[in-house]
Amino acid sequence: MAKLIYKNASKTFTKCELNQVLMVCRQLTSLDLYDTDPINIHESRFDKILVANRGEIACRVIGTARQMGIKTVAVYSLADYNSRHVFLADEAVCIGPAPSTQSYLNIDKLLEAVKQTKSQAVHPGYGFLSENATFVQALEREGVAFIGPSVDSINGMGDKLESKRLAAAAGVNTIPGYDGVVKDAEHCVFLAREIGYPVMVKASAGGGGKGMRIARNDDEAREGFRLSTQEAASSFGDDRMIVEKFVDKPRHIEIQVLGDKHGNAIFLNERECSIQRRNQKVIEEAPSTFLDTWTRTAMGQQAVALCKRLGYYSAGTVEFLVDSQRNFYFLEMNTRLQVEHPITECITGIDLVHQMIRVAKGNILLL
């Protein structure tokens, strides 16, 4: 069973019913502006895009591209030859065996598919190579557009230490802590005492709840550093650690942002994802029932300020921790389309994939 919360009403859905609800939301919000808005008739557009993903998000992107009159190319591993996205696309290319390292994460195979089909752009979906700067650079060398942000934005926000520095420079509230890399366990203890317990010891390259531990005393700081370092090295290939003040029982609220290549950036309200298991999101709600108008606006303004500082374009999500007094602090920025983006589409009526494709072609935001 899954639970979808929309505005102030809630209902329990089966997985099948939930999929049907999401399909209806997308049909209602995925407006074909090329047919309904005369301003857009002469906009630049791609003729063909390759979707470097599979499953739900591949179907999602293909559906919007079709509405925009753009041909699509699906890629698939041998295990996914009978998947729905393969049949929805205009063309499909096998990119290797089942293991993702040999298919969906194989940049060379994806580039071959791009060249073979003469695709003009690539939409990465989420996961896999969606936040991989090396992939974006490889596409740029081939003259192929990436439907997502720039290499600099991906690199800057992909590292927690660097992203915190950039956020602070943009005037975004950040969690008090040490702005450098922790040298060893004893250095971690020293910093924790300076900051004041409890603290959070976490991986600079971390994500998905991995490589992070709460420490409430010296012993926990040492043990947290050791365990987080090991987990970060095995999960991310990067064992650098940072230490921050631990925000007790925070709300986890993310701001959806959208920017173009002309310096424009907007925020599309928030999604609350405070209900989590092992630091991984279980339920997302929009709008948040906890935020007031002032806090929502302030968070959105800071998210936009960060986008402008980065020169950010495409869709992205700026995540914040919010305490019981509605003080909010920058957590991270995801430089891609979020898994949970449909609830933002439900409350705004804006097709985010449509806007990503428009922006990647150099068109200005019309929102």
C-alpha cells in the first residue's frame, strides 16, 4: 500500500490506483503550449531526444516529448527489452546486459546510441547519470544538448562542503559547523566540542542517508567518524567528512526551482518530506501544512538566490531543514528532476519536464 497526500485531503490507494492518480495528474498538467499558446509557435525545439533511463521516469519524459511533437529514443538493457518505455518511444536501442554498470551507467554505450539515432539532446531522468558531470561533458564534446543543468552547477552542488560554501556566499542560511574537511577522529572530537553537542558527522559526497551519524559525546563522535568514513568510502569512493550542529527533530522541506539560460529563476513552492525511514523519504506532501506564508516566501527567495549565484538553469530542488521555530537551514541541492516532482505539478499545473526541454534548447521561461 502507498499513501498519497494532496493538499489537506488524504486517502489510501493501492499501487495500481496510485499509478492511475499520477497518470491523471500528468494528463491534466502536461499542457501542450505549442498548440495552445501562440507566443511559443516559433520557439526553437529539438527534433529528437534520447531518454537515458528506464521505467516510470522514461515513460514520463517520453509522454511530454510526444505532446511537444518531439521524437524520442528509448534505451534498454537486455533485461528490460519488454518494458513499457521501449514500446512508447519512436525508436529503441539496446545498450548492454542487465547490470547497470554495463548499460544505463555506461557512458560509451549511451554515446553510441545517441550517434546511431542522431539524437539532438539527452534527458537523463533521475538516478543513474542524471547528476554525472562526466556524462554531461561527454555529450557536450559531441555537440549534444543535456536536458539538465551545467557541469559547474552539478559539480558545485554535488559536494556537500562546496555546496555549503556556495550557499553561504549566496546569502542562504546554513547549519553552523566546520567549513573544512575533518582530518581524523580526534579532530572530529575537537570540532564537535567547539560546535557543541549534539553534532552530525556526515560525508561530504554523501546522499540518500548514507555516511552520516549523530554524535552526542566524544565516544560517539569517534565512532561516528569511523563508521561514516568507511561507509562513505565504499558508497561514494570519497571518505571526506564534515561536522555540523545537529538540528533536533527538524522538518525536511524542499523547494522546487526552475531556471533558464537567460538568468531567470523562479521557485514553485515546496514539498515536505519529513516522514522518513533510515533518512530516506517515505511520503511527500505539498503544500506543507507546517510552513506559514512568510517562511515559505523566505525559503523560496533564498533558493532563487542560490540559483542566480550558480547561473543555474533547468529544474532543481533546494532542500532545507526547518526547526520547530521555523528557522531554516540549507541541506543540499539536487541538480535534477526529483522522483517526487508530480505533486508539484499537481499543485501548480506546470509540466516540469516540458519546461526542462524548453530551457535546454535555450528558450526563456514564460511562467
